[in-house]
Amino acid sequence: MKPSYVFTLILGVLGAAAGLFVLLVGPGNTFPNWLAVVFFLLMLVSGAQQIRRLHQTRNVAFLLVITGVIFWYCYSNAMAAIFEPSRCLDWTTCFLPEEIVITFLYVCSFIGVFSIAYGIFRYHITDGGYNSTNTQRGSEKRDTVWLDVIGFVAIAIGLLPILASGLSFNELLAYAFLGRAVEKVWLPTSNLGNEGSALLWGARLMLISGLTLTFSRLLTSPRSLAKNVLPFIAWFIPFLFQAFDTGTRYITLSILLPGLILKYLQLGKGIRITGVVAVFAGLILFSQLQLIYRYEGIRAMDYELPYFQLVTLAGSTDFYHETTNALRLHKELGTATLDNDVMIFATFLVPRSIWPDKPVPEAVQQYTYFRWGQDILQEAGNVFPGLIGQYILSFGASGPILIGLVFGLFAAIIDRRLNANIHFSVTSTLPALCYAVGLFLSFRYFSPGYFVAPLFVHLGVSLAQLKYKRHQFRL
């Protein structure tokens, strides 16, 4: 059986070759639009292949990265080709066919480099050869009550700033469902934060990690449904509050996806594709509900959206054209911002109140000003250029290649660890799945913030393992 990355690698190479051909012959709108639709369908085939073989390969991180490319880039490119073939979108100016094709080449270069790096680190270095492992569902050999305790303690710590506000239960619910339409003392809005924002965000990340751990435990618990009713209610109320309080859909996905993937792996081939589609559709509908309540409630939404805006969740999943805008900004700036990502990741947990001159991601600062005319150092809010656009702004034409290498390495490390486990359980599998979901969400913006909650989950699982004197898992 051939390693599962080969077909995706071929698609990346062929896509780049087709893009170069279209660019050389002088593209109108027709060729780039046909290329967008065909490539999207082929990438769907690649993703379906990964899902079908997931119980054999255990390449969850690879699947999530490919899904990220499909969801954030290929899908929006294809939908624009169908519904807005002139590429004159409501939120920006019209794009030239050459700009669309160049963006396509960068996306394909990311796919190709990522697949090569993943293949090398996953299959072609010591102990990384392709092998099939026992995929039967495993059960915990010991009572995992400490995992439940750790999860609910993390939730309780995360709720402390909210409970300390002094508001009644009804007032807290009202504030939550107003989303971002009101200021909240427990939710920092400034991009640079203030004296207390580090503690507030720390508590919020504890809440997210506790919700993630507890949801996975409930979903995979061997206990009867009746015995899980009270723990589920105790989980669901804070989850619902979190979902509408921030209105941030990526946080909701970071909570739910690891547990859902773990359950899928445990069920093995017994799960039907209709079940997978139903769960995916449910996540999309819930994310739309969050979007509706995100700012000023349902009455403030504009229902006269064009079809393209509708199918791309009001344009919020369209990082293909954000990347094209990033290309324009890079050309306008004439140089790369050269963000020091190593320093940004290394100093993420250092509060700005302690280090006022801590580095600020210049790519996001420049891009937000380019798109909105807003300085993120002075005003709350920002707009992201997407992962590929971020690295074009930071490192120029070599950016997609660099981040493709990084993602290939990270995804290979995660999948090698998943492949080494005998059973799929919360203790042996969940931390790796959380890191893999972090890669998927990083297509919005590659930031250490997507990996802090997974790190907390990892620490919680490790703490439970110390209690049981179990040390099998390490990542």
C-alpha cells in the first residue's frame, strides 16, 4: 500500500504546472475559474481518500492540514468561480485573472512542499516507515475519574473571572448572548491587552482546555447515558456560555473537534459516512448561529447576502482572496516584514504588562491597516491574511515554502505518535489530536494562541497519568 501523501503531492505538482501554463498563455477569467473548480473537486477526492484510510494510516494531522487547504482556500476559490466569476467581491476591489492564478500557484506550492516534508519525516526516517497497527477500540484499564476531576476543575478556574463580576445568572446569560456587542470585564478586547488581560486570557484558556477534555471524556465514556446526564449538563452550560460569549467559532471547533475525531477513531469502520456528514453539517449550522449573534444580534444581520457570501459563511472562510490581497500589499510594501516567529512563539506567555516592548506581529498590523485602515495598536479588532498570505507578507515568495516545511514536520511528528499508540483513548490520543486541530485552525493565522489550550490539555492528561503512574504517552 502506497503512503497516503502521494496522491496529494501529485495534485500539488500538477496544479502548479497547470497554473504556470494558464499564466503563460495569458489567462482570462475562464481558465482560472475552470481550474479552481476542477482542483477543488480533486482535492475533495484526496480528502475522501484520507478519511477512508484513516483507521489504517492514523494520519489525522495530515488529513486536517489537507482539510484546511480545502476549506480555507480551494472551496472559496471554487465558489467564487461559480458565483462571482468576474472576481468582483463585495468586500474588496475586482481581482485580475493573473492575481488569481498567482495565488493558486502559491497554494499549490504549499501543498507540494508540505506533502514532501510530511512524507520524509513521517515515512522515510528512522522508525517512521509505514506500518499498520491494531486499530481495535481500546478501553481504559483504570478508572479515569481523575481526568474528569481535572477537566471540571479547569472549567471552574476558567469561570472565576466571570463569576467574580457580581452579575446574576440571568444577567450573565444576557451578556453572553449579546456576543461582542457589549464590553465585558472578563473578556479583553484590546489587541495588546492591559494589566489584567494576561490573567483573564489564562483563565479563558483554562476554560477551553477543561471543556475540551471533559467533552472528549463524556463522548468516549463507557458509562451509560443515564450516568452521564449530570456531567453533561455541568459541561454544556459553560460550553454554551463560552460559545456565544466570545462568538468565536474557531474556539468552538477547538473544543469539539478533538473529541469527535477520537470517537470516530474508536468506532473504526462501523461508522457510516452519513453520520460524518451529519456531524459536519451540524458544526456548520452551529457556527452560522454563532456568526448571527456575534455582534449586535440577529436583527442586525443583513439577509440580502449574495450567494458567494452565503456559501462562504459571510466571506469569513475565504482566505484565498485574502491571500490575493496580501500579494497586493506585499507588492505595495516592496519588502517583507520579516516577523520573528520564533520570538513571537517563545514570548507568547510573557504578559505585555511585564514586557511592554514585546514583539508585535507586523504582518497582521500592516494587513489590517491595508484592509480596514485601522491600527491594531490603537483599536481593537484585526483581519487576518490567512496562513499563506501571512508568510508571503513575512518572508516574500519563499514564505509558502517555509511554512509548508514547518507544517509538514509538525504533522509528521503528531501522526507518528498517533501511529505508535496501541489503543485510541483520551490519555493516549487526545493531546496529539488537540495539536492536530491547532494546525487546522492555524490556517486563519499561525499563532501560539492555538496551541496553549492543547498544551493545557496535555498537562492535564499527564497529571492524571502521574496519579496512575502511567507514562506511556509523550509528544
